[in-house]
Amino acid sequence: MMVEVSHHVDASEPDADGFYDYHYEYEIYEFTDGVRTLLARAYCDERGQAALMGWRKGVHRHLLTKRDLHHPLFLEAMAYLRMAGKSKLDWLDSKSGSYVQIVNSDG
């Protein structure tokens, strides 16, 4: 598995007083096995949390299904994130469109 981590900031323009309407700072993790890539996001102000969001294969993207929770790359990514201090992991369920907490090591 190869891992790439990139830092991102999504923010509005500051107002006259230097305040923002919104400001999100996060890191995107890309886990790849050479064929497909699993994407995860971790907000900087939630140090112990991360969310596994979906797959990318070439130009195609799709959200996760319950079946994906047992994919070897998914399991390796969870282990990596836990070693990086992310003790609360969620996954973005394509069926419900919401984040679901992963409560054990096998999804």
C-alpha cells in the first residue's frame, strides 16, 4: 500500500475584522494498491478522528458500501490511520449518505 497525505484549507474571504464565515483545515489521505485508491479525510481540529469516504479508480469515483469494509486496502488504511492516532474512524455509506462509525477492527 502506498499513502499520500495532502493538506487543504477551505475558507471564505476574511471580513473587515479578519474573521471568516467558514474555515476548514483538513488532510486528505490517499491509500492505493496500484489499481484503486481509497480516500479519507481528517479535520485538523479533530485530531483523533478520520473518515473513509470512497474509492477512486481511474476517473471513476464511488462511495463506500458495507461490503467495502472487508476489502484488504480498506483494512490496511484503517490500521494506518489508527497508527497515526486516529482512534475514531467513520465511513461514508453510499446507501444512507451519512457517516457511520466503525466500532471494531474489521468494520
